[in-house]
Amino acid sequence: MRQSAVVAALLGAGSAFAAATCSLTKKCPKESPCCSQYGECGVGAYCLGGCDPRMSFSLDSCTPEPVCKSKTMTFDSKLSTIADISDYLGDPSTAEWMAQGEPAYYNGNVLLTMPKNSVGTVLATTEYMWYGNVKAKFKTSRGRGVVTAFILLSDVKDEIDYEFVGVDLETAQTNWYFQGIPDYNNSGNITLSDTFNNYHTYEINWTPDMIQWLVDGKVGRTVYRKDHWNATSNQWSFPQTPARVQISIWPGGLASNAQGTIDWAGGEIDWNAPDIQKSGYFYATFESVTVECYKASKGPGSGSGTSYTYDNIAGTNDTVVVGNKRTNLASLEGTGTDMDAGKPDDSSSSDKGSSGSDNSGSSGGSSSGGSSGGSSGGSAPADTSGCSTTSFNQDCSSNSDSGDSKSGNKNAGSKAGVSALAMGLAGAALCLV
Ligand SMILES: *[C@@H]1O[C@H](CO)[C@@H](O)[C@H](O)[C@H]1NC(C)=O
Ligand SMILES: *[C@@H]1O[C@H](CO)[C@@H](O)[C@H](O)[C@H]1NC(C)=O
Ligand SMILES: *[C@@H]1O[C@H](CO)[C@@H](O)[C@H](O)[C@H]1NC(C)=O
Ligand SMILES: *[C@@H]1O[C@H](CO)[C@@H](O)[C@H](O)[C@H]1NC(C)=O
């Protein structure tokens, strides 16, 4: 929730192109039909994970969502399972995660990094979980204003969260939202030992009837659907739609954020904190993430089919359709209603798209150099401060160029220009402030 608002504001401020914004009352226009997780209209990456069908031009503007597959996700030195959003086209067999920002490999973990003056790093699964169990083993970041998150987020913004603020390393804050509607009564804390220095296994067990948060196998909190009937809207105010797992580090304490967010995050970020001086970035250390899909025989959470789509703007459980629709675009100019737009003439490479390994190879390259940085558990890899060692083309001093080289210098305003923005998005997310 908070993160969406923060990142949307940042992207808006830093974009070279004036992207249309979108909301429930303001859908995207036909030429840039897809409303991204951050409330901006576009094509390509905007139509993939996070695209909100309720705010998009039509219900089928977003691409179909790939269904859940049970798996344990770990990280290799090339981060070959992670695709940057500027390379990912929607085929989950090419990547387990899509990334914005700067993931780095370190000692069998992925570090989610937040270099000086950046907005951090987000990894989201390429497949969606419709109920089930997800466990993540990780160490949080630290420092005032620095937030680590492990959440489930659906495209209609049902959300189940763990969040950690870097000034309180003994509390896991838990929260949930139905369709992104703020209700601060939904939060609850779990107390545990030093989250920066210790790995813990954080778990979300989600069924149609309840949500449980477990830490190291012990139930810390349970909420029940039966306690959340909304008589006004005549529906359950409870997470009920397919969700991506997202892990992130982000700057709650950015000086330009709302004061409430800064206070919640423990104050303004100190960009000269010891982690920045020593490593060049704040970081959270993720060892593994395990998804177990919900094993329903039919309907919600069933394993039949390859795609989830919505057939009604209500965005409730009964509007999710399990089907066998194609989920991938031919290029970053595509949309849910024109999936082959921009298909390269050389069709041999179009369907699989540029796989995650291309990009994350270079991403891993920049970071695996860092793994020589130290062998003691607490020390982080070498300096990657600023924007000098990123996995995609970008230049902090002229952020407006982000992505242009990949888009072939297409103009803003055209459909292709918007896809250039989609590619620039990750760059913008990193280098903007
Ligand atoms: C939160 O709880 C308070 C106190 O129980 C109640 O007055 C308020 O209506 C609740 N807010 C929502 C949005 O349910
Ligand atoms: C959780 O802990 C934070 C401090 O870390 C505190 O500000 C917040 O009020 C607590 N929330 C609840 C629901 O107790
Ligand atoms: C119940 O639904 C109404 C109407 O949609 C909404 O305004 C209100 O915030 C909802 N209450 C809760 C607790 O979600
Ligand atoms: C939606 O959720 C409600 C409450 O769990 C359940 O009774 C109903 O069967 C669900 N509908 C569908 C189509 O899954």
C-alpha cells in the first residue's frame, strides 16, 4: 500500500514522458490501455504483472495471469531466475521473478539493494498464487527510514503483508487489505529476535477462510474471513484473488514522502549510514522463497488451467476465471488485446522473448564481483553505490534517457514511446532522486 503510493509518486516525478494516471474512476485511454501497479497507463510491461483490470481501458487490456506452480525458489550466482522488467515478456518458463531495481547475488542469497538516493529494489513472482502457503527465509535491512517487505499482492490490490522498519529490528508488522482499501485496524505485530542479524522463516498461510502469519513455524497471528463481512458493500472484505509474491526494500523515510510514512518508517533516511558507507547500499538478504499452491479440486486455487483472468470489474473471488489463455507478449509494445504487437520479423526469438537469463546474467555479473567483498556473515558486497553498476542502460544525471537505447529512440506519445517508458520505469525507479 504505502509502497505503491511512494513509488508511484516517484515515478511520476521522474518520468521523461507524461504518462496518464489511472484509478477506479479514471480508466486508461485506448492507446495506452494498461494501468500498472503504480497507477500509470502504458503498454508492454504495464500490461503484465500488477496491471489492474479495473482501472485499465477494458477488462482484457491486461495480459492473463500465469497460474500458481508449487516450487522452492533459490538464487544462483548469475541470478538466472530473475528477469528485469525491461526484458520480461510474460512467459513464466523464462523467469521466476521480474525485477525493478538492483538485485545482487551474495553467498547463495539475493540481496535486494537500495543504493544511495534510489528507491530500492522489488522482485515479484511471475506466477500468481490463489490461496496457498508461501514461506520466505531472509534477513531484513536496517536503518531509519529503510523498509523491508514480503507481501502477497493481487492485481486488484488484495494484499497480505509482512513489513519491517529498520529502526525496530524486533518486530514483524503484519497487515492485510481488501482491494487496497485502507483500514488501519488490520495491522498487528509479531515480536521476534534481531531481524537484521538472524534469518527467520516468515510464512503466510492463506485459505478462503483465514490468513495466518507464522514466524519460524510458530503462528504469530490469525485473521478469519467470517469476522470481515461488509454489510454496506454486501461482500467479504478479505483477500480473495490471485496474488504475486513480492519482496522488496524501499525508502519509507524519503524526505519527499508524506510525513505519516516517514514517521512510520522511523524517520528520514540517513544516506550516509554505515551500510551505505561500507557497501554502497542498504540491503535485505533473501535465501529462498517457497510457494505451495492451494490444492482445491476445482474453482479457486485449483491447478487446472494455465491462466487467471477477470470477467467483472467487481474483482471479487467469483469474477476470477481459470482458463488456458496465452500469457506472453511478442514485444513490449503488446497489450492483452494485441499480444503480437511489435512482433519482430525474426520470429524465431519472439515467442520466448528475451529470457531472464540475458539480463540477470549481467545483473549477476555486476554483483557477483561483490561476493569477494567479505567472508564474514555481516559484511556486504563491494560498493555499487549510485547508478554505475546497474543491469540496464541508465544514467543518473540524465535519467530521461533510461531505456531509450533499447527502444530504438522511439518518440514519447506514440504507442512505442509509451513502451519506451515501460522500459525506463526500472531505471526511473532507481535513479530518480
Ligand atoms: C477501526 O476500529 C475502530 C475501533 O474499534 C472503529 O471505530 C472503526 O470504525 C474501525 N475502522 C474501520 C475502517 O473499520
Ligand atoms: C507495531 O509496532 C510499531 C512499532 O514498531 C508500532 O508503531 C505500531 O503501533 C504497532 N502496531 C500494533 C498494531 O500494535
Ligand atoms: C465497506 O464497504 C463500503 C462501501 O464499499 C466502504 O466504503 C467501507 O470502507 C467498507 N468497510 C470496510 C471496513 O472495509
Ligand atoms: C467466493 O468466496 C465465498 C466466501 O469464501 C465462497 O462462499 C464462494 O463460494 C466463493 N465463490 C467462488 C466462485 O469461488
